Amino acid sequence: MLVLWDYALNAVSYCFRFIKWLISVPPIPVVRCLKLLRRNTPRTFPFEDKLMCSLWQQEISSFGAMKLACTEGEGALTIMRRERQK
């Protein structure tokens, strides 16, 4: 029954933005202004290792090269690079 509700809400959310806004989880910032925001980091697994692995995959060497990192609803990390100064 729960699976049917999930499927129905997902189908309706594609048609109506308000429903999508109600049921979606906003991205949660975990790194901002070169600081790791510990209160926003998940406590269930070694998050810092996952963050450093994601930085390595995107060829970012340190926190200084990134502008913002957020966790998405499914636990995926989104990393925004800092613009290079000319």
C-alpha cells in the first residue's frame, strides 16, 4: 500500500509544482565558506570520507576550491566549484 502511495504522489508531483514542493526535500548545505557544517552532516556513516571521495572524483584538491557542497534527498552530494580568479 505504501508503494502505491509513493508512486501516486510521484506521478502527481510531475504535473503540479505545488505537490512537488510539498513532498520534496530541499538540498542541505554541508560545506559553506570553507567550513564543514557539522550540524548538517549525517551521523549514520563516515560522512567526511564520502565528502573527500566526492571531491577526489571531481578533481577538487581541498575545501578552498569549492564554493558549496549540499546533500540531496537520496544522500547524493552536489558540489559547486569556486570560480577561479583571473
